[in-house]
Amino acid sequence: MWLGATIGATATVVGLTLARGSGVGVAAAAVRPRCGVSVVFFEPDGLEARIIDAATGGHGFSHVAVDGCEADEDGRPLYIDCRPGLGVARLPAADYGDRPRVRVWLPRCEGRELYGCIRGRLGQPYDALGLVVPKSGPVGGMICSQLVYECLPASLRAAVPAWPKGRPVAPNDIARGLGARPGAGDITMEGRTT
């Protein structure tokens, strides 16, 4: 019995450690011209994603990343994201394939603030427990929605509706606050100039 518990605990610790990731992604080599910072929401594309969507209000999203107008050395767009096994890193937009997404373009000042904060968190580890245990601050790692929510400027963070106590902030919560709806395509924040 003790042996089984020890093996189980060890496997859990190893699994959580591997999920944290290295934070090493693709290097940014350029800034794309005539581009504004946007929050990119992804619609569910598999069973795990549909479970995340259903468990967090069923608004139609299961993942979120930020497009800070960066490009790799070949000029291809990069997103800043937080993923299991990687942590907070830059990833090619092409890695998301044809997964349906909605982009919310932020006003210039708010976009710059979000982008600066997100860049400052590159290399932070992923927090597998953060999917079920709410916390704040990057200590110990983070998840995609926590990364975006904590880096949103206060005015935009205040627009995100309260989510149920006992679960972390989810992509659906942020999407509701920023006015994203599945299938909406590109959205410019209303009432603000870019």
C-alpha cells in the first residue's frame, strides 16, 4: 500500500514538473508593420478543449493567447502563449493551424501595456494545478487565461465579469469581458480608439 502511494505521488510530481516546461519558444526577430496588439481566443477543437469550454460557462472558447505583432526571422507572425510542457513562450501562429479563433484588437495604449506585461513573463513555467486551483501572481507558474488576465490593463480587467469562486479565470471569462463571441472574426473594442 505504501509502495503504491509512493509510486503514485512520485509519478504525480514528475508529471507536474514536466508540464511546467522550459519557456523556450521561437525568438522574435521583427515587429510586423501596421499591426496592433490583440487578444486571440480559440474555439474548442477537441475533447479536452470542449470540456474546458463546458466547465467554464460554455461561451465558446477554451484557449487564449496574445498577438504582440512580433514575427520570426522569416516574417511569420508569433503569438505569446502559455502551454503545458512549454510555459510562457513565443509560438508561431501557424502552429494553431485552422483552429477557429476570434481576435480582439485592443486600443493602442491598452495594447502596449498588455504586451509589455506579457513579454515580462516570458519563461514563466506552466502550472498544471492552475487549471483547477485558483491563484494570483506568476509564482509557481501560470495558465494561459491567468497570464492574459493578470496582464490586462486595469480598465479592461474590470470589464471581465466575476467567475465562480473556486475556479481560476478562464478564456471564456475574458472573452465575455472583451466582447468576443464564437465565429465573430476580428473585433475592435467598442468605445475606444486605436
